[in-house]
Amino acid sequence: MNTSMRVNPKPGRRVVSIFLALSASAAVLAAPGVAAAQQSDGPAASVPPIHWGACPKAEPPYPDPSPRAQCATVEVPLDWAKPNGPKTGIFVARYRATDPAGRIGVLMSNPGGPGTPGADDALYADDPVSGYSPAILQRFDVIGFDPRGIGRSRNADCDEAITGQIPSRPRDAAEFERLRTLNGRLAASCLERTGPLAAHMDGESVARDMDAIRAALGERRISFLGHSYGTFLGERYARLFPSRLRALALDSAMDPDRPNAERYLTDGSVTIDDTLKRLAAWCEKDTACALNGKDLTAVTDTLFARAGAGTLREPGPNGPTRTAVDADRLADFLTFALGKGSPEETARQLAALYTGKGEVRWSPTGTELASRLVLCQDYDFRIRDYAEYRAIRERVAKAAPHVRYNAQALDIVLGCQGWSMPPKPQPARGRGNLPPVLVVNATHDLATPLPGARRMARSFPEASLFTMDVVGHWLYRRGGTEEAMRVIDTYLTRPQG
């Protein structure tokens, strides 16, 4: 059966259907030629001013957007190298400042992914659980947008049937070549079904779209808050349009230095290994740990030895089942259990694997197609052949001996092998002065490890790095990381000159 795959965004801060279309009352842009989005190294594109309209209703059971939200579509060049060529629409939403007299300006945001519909940041800006603080809502027009090829900005379309045939963890040269071949076919299907847009979903193109939105808003400068992959977009915007930024806050930062596959895997894997050691230290002291009294690093070493010998089995309610657990499946489990689970729950599942009795929650491997369409053009993770892949895996395992590798990072690296849309070159730096930049990161973040955040901070002439000694990703939220939220809010609302 020939099936079709819409590149569905991952849930962001606000969960809402991504297949909303603009209603008839949501206006598109007016006559062209009023403003221009200036490019640092290319021609300018004419951008008409935004004519805001009503936002589309949400599909049940999701809530409708805030009544203060407004929506529109900005038309931008599909290929920024051809500003007068075909156009593509960017869905944009605005939440107007609640204190117009004290308004600072525009706060544009992106929730990362890549693949998350960022317009939700504005559509649900006043959500009491996942929205912004009153200080931000009072002082800024919050601007969110669905990046090109994502959600309501012409969601990309690829052939889903191919994904189930791709080896998740190639074990020999033949499987590695099969993975590359099938990844190439998958990329070709995206181009066939989506058209040329699929080859222009990179971060530089999105950053240029952001400047087109700025121009359409009639703003001289913007403030920007990026989370996760959104920090890469913020860095790209700063590289291209430094003088257009009033403030730049980057939460859970990507590595801006375009690391190769080995460094990317090593940073993520060492983070997971250190997180296990952190869990082991807690387990020594706290009787709430299901393995209290045991060395958790020794426990995982034993589990890997059993997996290698073929004797590790899935646990069951009355003892081990017949289903074998190999080393790759164990490494995959450890990444997501250590990175996302509570200490008590992670220890309980490790105890179930160790004793053979209990339950383990297994996480599926693989990357969403939106991630491949974007990341494989922004980063160069290409590996020459299986021999090089195996050598990289061995060196990474030595650097992170108790967990072997970071499964999320490996999924991304493998997803880019054979991808037929090549990585885009680094754009040249534009002229102009940047404001002081704020970078925020957890010390133990499996998705955006701290070494990458440090490199992000060092990439700017003036930047500060705020860290929290926690395990997690995305610090701008209520819960256990309000301190980071307060730091970011204070930075954004202070005078910036």
C-alpha cells in the first residue's frame, strides 16, 4: 500500500491540532512592496504589511486560541536566493501586549523541535500552565509562527511506507548501505510530494523568514526567545541580522559550531553517562531507590554483559519472559529513562531489568521526518561508511561506558545518512552590533548537552550562561525550573538600549 506521511510536529508547550487552516476571516497580506526584508548577503524581498484577522478555531478536544490572538499569513520566497521567484506562506500569530502604554516591542519565539508549530506560542500565550508570565504579556506583542514546511505553513508530505523498512541500528556494512539507500528514497519522496520547499527548510531560510515577518510588522528590531532547536534559529538570525535584535534569549541551546557525527554523539552520550552517575549517587543515600545499596553503574554494566551474552530478557510480572533484550535496546531504554523519567521510576525499571520481575516502558527509536528535513540540512552528520560508523560507536562507548550511547543523538545521526538534500553552508556574518545574549541550560540535558550551550555562549561577542543543576530539557516553564523563567523574563524586560 502506498501511504502518505504528513510531517507531524511534536507537541510543543501548547498541544493543539496542527491541521488547522486559516478561516476566511483570517486575512492574508495586502498589496506588495511596502516594506523590505533586508538580507545580509543577498537581495531584499518586498514584504507587505500584515493585515491581522481572526484565528482559526481549534479542533476538539483542544481549546480555542486566546481571544486576544490574531492571525495572518506572510508570503516569503520559497528560495531566498531567488527573491522574485515562487512564494510560500508562513502562518503567523500575535498576542497583543496587555499594557500598550508600557509596551517594549515584539517578542518573537520558536519552540524548537524542529517540527513544532510555533504559532501556538502566541495563540496560547496566556495559558495559565504553559503560557508566559504577566510581565512578558504586559510588555510585548508575542509573535509565534509555524516554520516553513511545518504545521499550518504548508506541512511537508513524505512516503511513510519507507520508514518501516529502514534499519534502526545497522549491524553490518550491508545494513548500513540499506539504511543510506532507504533514507535517500525517503528524501526523494519528500521532494516529490512536497515539491522544492522540502529542500529549503533549513535554519538560514527560516531566519530569513523571521526577518520578513519583522519587516511586515513594521518593527526596526525584535526580541527573540528560542527553545531547543529554536536556539539555532536565534543564532542564525543573529549571524545574519545582528542589528535587528534588541535581545536574544536562548533556552536549552544547540551547538552552533556544526559538530560532526562523532562530537555530537559524544557530547550527548557523556551527558547520559553522567546522569546515570548522578542517579547512582542518589540511590546510595535514598531508600526510595528500588536498588538502594547497589552501585547503579555496576548494575548497568552487568545488564550490558548479559545483553551481549544473550541472557538478558524482558521482565514480566512473575519473572523473566522469553523476549531477549540486546545491547542496543538496553542503550535506547537508558537514554530515555535517564533523561525523562523520575529517579524513583528509573530505578524501579532498572530493578525490573536486573531481577527479571516487573515492568519496563520501552521507547521507540527513530526520528520524525520534520527533524530530518531540517537537521540534515543544518548539520553535517555524514559518515563515510560502516567501518567509520563502527569506529565512532566504539570511541563513543569508551567515553560513556555505562550507557554506550545517547539514543536520541544516534537516531538523528543515522537519519541523515544517505539524505539526498545536502547540508547548507554556514552563512556569512552580517554587519552590526549584537546586544548582550543570554543562554540558559540544564547541566544534564540529553537533547542539548551543556558543552553545546557553552559553545553557543562563546559564539557571541558578549553573552552570559545561566545553568541549573537539574536533569531535563526546556527550562522556561513552571514546575521545577521557575528560576530560569525569572532569569529570562528579567533579561527580556530590562532596558537594552
